[in-house]
Amino acid sequence: MAEQQRADVAIVGGGIVGLAHAWYAARAGKRVVLFERSAQAQGASARNYGLLWPIGQPAGFLLQMALRSRELWIDLLNQCKVPMSATGSLHVCYREDEEAVGKEFCSLGPAQGYTCEWLDPQHTLEKCNALRQKNLRGAVYSPLEITVDPKAVLAEAPRLLKERYRMEIRYSSPVRRVEPPVVETSSEAWRVDSAIVCAGTDFETLFPGEFKTSGLLRCKQQMMRTAPQPDNWKLGPALAAGLSMRFNPSFQICPSLEGLKKRIASEMPKYDKWGIHALVSQTPRGELTIGDSHEYGQNTDFYDKAEIDDLILDYLDSYTSFNDRTIAQRWQGEYAYHPEKPFFLATPMKGVLAITGVGGAGMTLSLGLAERICKRFFE
Ligand SMILES: Cc1cc2nc3c(=O)[nH]c(=O)nc-3n(C[C@H](O)[C@H](O)[C@H](O)COP(=O)(O)OP(=O)(O)OC[C@H]3O[C@@H](n4cnc5c(N)ncnc54)[C@H](O)[C@@H]3O)c2cc1C
């Protein structure tokens, strides 16, 4: 084992939550070392849509955190020179109950902090020419949603942290012991004042006792991507529809949502069974990212299910038509979540903070969450 090196803070995990905390600590003037067990981060942060999606957050402190996070994201992306598509989002409505929820959301939402407007069919089609015209009743438009390439972020943010903030970053370095002042990997030992553990779905390795009683679970999702669409063709806003309205907690401010949920439960039970909604966004390379499903549990089934992909694509085809919807890639991702909390925080020992369970909103919330947590932790 090499001689101990020195830092103020050790971060465990090179996903977006780890990077967000590292960025905050580095800007606060701390000497930071970050450890990622793989040669590059391959967890949920690499496998997601890259959507910064404030419209999905419930009204109140999580929406405010998402909006603050968005400001920080724009700053980070500019510093890293990673492109973003600030296209906003559309929740398109083809059924009477979806229209009722959409209109209600646009009338109640602004007072709760949402930036949104109801578009009639003509204005909806002007925003996105991939939408089917037949039966289109309109859409909720929000200008705030941003799409980024998660892999570009995971490559460029560490570069920025190293070059501008002189951070030490160790890839292929699984951490096996966190007991400040000592943090140990298989090849190095570091002396630190504190450690922030952002290990995603790996609850068990470092603090098995804490996590046994935590209530944390895993959620598996199936995702797909097309080949790049023709040059110069742009999707415009990221697209969601009625299925997403029942899924995004933001729409819970609408009394009419119950009717929509009941209709989907009776008309489309398989979509409820697999927790499917059909979101689509476009990468900077022009591909369409399509998803997703939600299978919950302590140990989720590792087999992908052809039925789930078919259900997602059938629903997508019911409201969109693309030049080329041939699927070029399929993959699965898994995130940690807590059934009752929007994120999970633990202090397994003095000087150690463990943070995970940001669920399906980790990209959206990460930077705002890290700011909130670090402000208190470093006080
Ligand atoms: C398919 C999918 C789509 C999603 N889409 C979106 C979206 O569009 N918008 C959104 O806001 N959110 C989205 N999410 C959620 C979001 O991706 C996650 O909430 C977020 O990425 C979690 O980040 P994390 O850093 O906690 O976990 P991870 O990204 O899993 O990172 C944890 C890291 O810790 C490392 N690690 C673990 N143990 C150790 C150890 N002992 N030593 C060293 N390293 C270790 C792992 O190797 C891993 O790289 C999606 C999630 C999935 C799965």
C-alpha cells in the first residue's frame, strides 16, 4: 500500500450525484479526491435520457430544487463546453381526460411555480412536426426542460474538475473502507477530514448495516434509441403524453388526474403493470431516446422483456410518426429510490455522509441537491 495522500474531502462514486458534490466542494475551496470503481461511470448516470425535467417535480421544495439545479446545470455545461438542447417539453393530449388534466395544470400550475401554457392543436403541431394530427386536442408546453448527453457530461465534468479545481480523480478504484481520517481503495490510502458516499445502487458494500434498515429499493428501466434522424431534422421539445401525466408527481395538483388514472388502469392494465410511459427526446447526434418502464424491488429481474419494448413503441406510435423509428440500441438502467422519500441521506459515522435514492430525477435534482446538502455539511 502506497504512502497516505491528503485531501479535505473524499467522494465515493463518479456518477452525477458524486460529481455534483465534488463540484460544490471544489468551488468551496476544498481539496477533493473522487473515487470511481469502474474505468468510467456506468451506472444510472450514464444510462439515462439526459433530461433535466423540472416539470416532473412536485410543487414545493423539490420543484424549487429542480429550478435551482437547472441554473447550476447551465453554468456547469457552459464551463465544461458540453452542448445542451434547451427545447422545453410537450405533454401532448389525445383524449378528453388528458385535455382536462392538461388545461387544469396550465391554470393551476403557474401559481405553484410551474412555467407552462396550454397550446391548441395548431400551435402544438408548430412546436413538433412528428406528432400525429388525428385526435390531437392540444398540449401542455413548458419551456424549461433541457436535454444533455449524459456520457458527455460524465467525460467532461471530471476533466473540468481536474483542470480548473485541481481535483484528484481515481478511476478503476473501488473504495473498500471509509473511516475518516482514512479512506482506502485496494491500492491507495488517503487521509481526509470527511467523506461523501454517492454509490448509487450499491447500498451493501460500504455500510451494510445502515442500508439494511434504510428501506432503499432499486428500479429497473428498459430504454431504446434510434439511429440518427436525417440531418437538420429536429424533434424540438421532448415529448410526453397521457401516460406521463399519471406518472409525474407535478400533475397531482390536478383533481381531474384521478379520472385519467382510472381510465388507463382499466383500458391499459399492462402499462400500469410495467410502469410504462413513453417519453422521447433527441440526442445532440440526432438519435431519438425512447423509454421507459419501471420494475421495482430489492433485486429486480435482470431479463429484458420484449413485451415491454413493444408496449412502449406501440404507445409512442399512437401519437408520433418519425422518418426512421428503427431501433438501433436497447439497454437497461437501474436507479436507487426510497418509496417514501425523494432522496436518502445517512450519516453512518462522524464525518461521513451517504447520499443515494434520488430515483428517476437524479439528473434533474443532482446539482441543487448537492448545494443544499454540502452547505450544511461543510458549515
Ligand atoms: C434508464 C434511466 C433513465 C433516467 N432518466 C433520467 C432523466 O432523464 N432525468 C433525470 O433527472 N433522471 C433520470 N434518471 C435517474 C438518474 O439517472 C439517477 O437518479 C442518477 O443518475 C443517480 O446518480 P448516482 O450518482 O446516485 O448513481 P450512479 O450513476 O449509479 O453512480 C454511482 C457510482 O458509484 C460508483 N460506486 C459504487 N460503489 C463504489 C465504491 N465502493 N467505490 C467506488 N465507486 C463506487 C458506481 O460505479 C457508480 O458509477 C434515469 C435513470 C435511469 C436508470
